[in-house]
Amino acid sequence: MKGNVKQEVLALNGDEAVAYAAKQSDVDIVAAYPITPQTIIVERFSEYVANGEVETEFVCTESEHSALTACLAASATGARAFTASASAGLALMHEMLFVTSGCRAPVVMAIANRALSAPLNIHGDHSDTMAQRDSGWIQIYVENAQEAYDSVIQAFRIAENPEVLLPAIVGLDGFTLSHTLENVGVLPDDAVKKFVGTRQFPLITNHKGKKVPFRLDPENPTTMGPIALPNYYFEFKRQQEEAMKNALSVIRQVHDEYAQLSGRRYGDGLLEPYHMDDAEFATVCLGSTAGTVKAVVDELRAEGVKAGLLRMRTFRPLPVEGIVEALKNVKAVAVMDRSMSFGSHGGPVFHEVRHALYDLGKRPYVVNYVYGLGGRDTSPTQIRGIYEDLQKIIKTKSVEKLVNYVGLRE
Amino acid sequence: MTAKEKSWKEIAPAGVCWKSSTEFLTGDWKTYMPVRDPEKCTRCLLCVIFCPDGAIHWKPEKEDIEFDFNFCKGCGICANECPTKAIEMKLG
């Protein structure tokens, strides 16, 4: 598939690709605090500011809590806000994540996914963003630096859509993607600027009964996020759920429009099936590990094994219908989790995929593989082992272990 | 909750207020209400200054104070501050 515009190929690591996308997306404010493995994103961006390549206001804050607060406040006035963080930084933002989504501020944040302490570990896994899955943010997990670039640009359009108005996280695996140099095709500046456009505001009725744009404006004063007691709080949360439902179609639509421009597609923007049409044995996974799984699927297909992969690009909102459609005819499914939900019998992705399949009359076997915590490498041999386990389950018609730990020393 | 309260489809996002704060009558939060003895009261107006809700007003035409029970939350600060103990908090 060929795009509509001429593209340049740059050698960028994942973090640089994210910074480059933010640079082109006409961002009004970046407020950030450095943390490995995200630091390169804001370092590069601060260079763009210092060189006069962008007109963005760059705010160095004293903590991640403040960084997100500054982004939220700017976003509420109608500005386009971007930040980046990881691990403990995201954890420190926890309170403000809910305030941002509750205020319906479409802040875009890149997360270079990293493990949480203790013990201290700077390497990649999904513990940080999975711990924030219920914070009301859209979550997109990318497979490579190219997709990191493409997804940040798309994220602004998705988050700012008046039918959505939700903040969005673009997650890229720490080090595996954040620090690895790849060839990244970049669109011309003007094409990105035109694609992201300017923010559109829905009209709301203010306290004087006047229709005004939904943003903080001294000419048309409104109050955002004040107290809502038991008689109204629930209704505002229901609105956020509706916005997430709307996001499902907006993500697909923005992805399609971007594909016309760039020539690049990631499934339908929500899920990327790989050899799933006639698959009997499938894995579901998020992030960079999908690249390794695809290579293993190719090997297995060459050997005659009907293996497939369903890569979940969008985890919030959860594309339930697509998951059911892709997995309904599969015999056995291995859901891969790069984080743990202690005491819950499996990881978060496992719970949700298994839950999505519950209403099927004839359900596949669904088992869980927790892998790659704290940056542990997951090899093609280990993934092959997962597909062998799935074949064994079908052969013996029994599941030996529901939750498995890949490469863990017993 | 009453039937006239709005559904989630009828309200603006993010808790944006559709009424001015002066229309939210918060006086019904109170358990105790201030009762003043006009004989003991010297009209020093300390209660007007101390009231955290601005719910005690000086009425020049009456040359007297007036409690606005639409906003008085019955905190009792006026009674506590009154130098002549002219205000008593009573179960309202």
C-alpha cells in the first residue's frame, strides 16, 4: 500500500520517533519530568524548542504529578498538550490521570513502558500502564518505532474528537523500542499539521443558559470538574464510558484516514490479526513482542501448523467485538501478559480476552502466559513452546496449567 | 434523588455547571441553626465578618443583621465569635 505523500526515511529510535511526531503535531504545550526510558522524548523535544523549530511552550516541572497537572490545565483552555513518562513517573501521576479524563482533557502522553519498583528495575514491561487501565485513558500499544510515530499523530486526532474528548496514552516498550534505532518513514511537516488540524470544541450550555465552546475562556466562563455529589457523579462517569465506546469507531476512522496518507496499516487500528483467517492455535499479545511472535508464526506455517497471532493495538477501549470475531473459530488461545495482577489468577489481558469470549456457545481453550517482566527477553524458542502447549491442550483435551510463566526459573 | 434531575445525556461533560453557584441553596446541609437574642446583640457585626459563607448580612434600612438561611450551613462560628454570647445554636 502506497501513501499519498512523499516520505523521508530517518534513523530514529522509538523515543525520537515520538518526539518527532509531537514536533510535527503543532503542540502548544509540553510539560514534563524526565524518567528512564522516556527521557529521550523530552530531551529531543527541548532541543526543538531551543532551536526555535517549534512554537511550543516547554514547562519543566518539579514532578510528574505537576507535569500532568500543567498539561491538563493548558488542555482545558483549549491548548494541545503533550507529555511523556514511564513507570514510577506514571504512578506519581495516578491522581491526575483521573482528573484529566474526568475533565475530558484530550492530553496525549507517550509512555516508554517500564517495570515498577521494588526491586528497582528500569527495563521494559507493561506494569506501569496496566496499573492505570481504569483511569479513563485510551491506551494504544505499539509494535515498533514506526508505529510509535504514526500512533502519536493519530492519538491527537482521536483524543480531541468531540465525540471522544478523552486523554490518550501511546505505549512503547521500554528499551526494546524506546532505545532501538529503526528506519522510520516520516510524513512532511505540512501533511501532519493538516492531518491533526486545530482543536474543535463541542458547544455546551453554561450556567447562564448560553451555548459556549467546551473550554475555559474568560469571555465565556465555565467551571470544569467541580464537586458532583451522589446525585450527579455517577452520570458523569457514564458519559466517560460512552466516550470510550465512541472512541472504538473514531480510532478505526482516524487510522483509515492516516493509512491513506502514509500507506501504513495496523489491522483496523484496534486489532491486528496475523494469519488468523484459518488459525487453530493463536496467541494474543501487545507491543513489541508481536514482532517475535510473527516470525514464529511464519516458521510454524511453513511447517504446516495453523498458527496465528492477534495483536491488540488498542487495549482501552477494549475491542470486544473484534476479539470475539477473530478468536471464535480458534481451538486454543494463549494470552500473553507483560504484567501481573497479583492474586487474580492471570494477567489483565488474559482476564479481558477470556471475559470477551464467555458468551460464545463454543469457546476455545484460553490460557495465560506471563512473560518478559523487568525486561526479561522472550525468545522465539519460548514462543514456539507456547504454540506447542496449545497443540498439546487440543490433543489431550485438557489444560495442565491455566497461568504459566515464560522463562521463569522454578 | 428526584425525578426532575437530569440524565447523563442531558448534562455537559466534565461536571460543567449549568447553574450559577447562587442557585445551589446549600442551607439545607445544616443540623443546627443560629438563633439570636436581639437584646444581647450590640450590632458589632463580628458575626458578619466571621461567617465563612457570607450568610449574615447587615441591613442598613433595618439597622440590624439578617441570617440568610438559604446558605447558612449551621457551622456555629458566629455563635462562637459573638462577644456578648447573643447567638445560640439550636437544633433546626
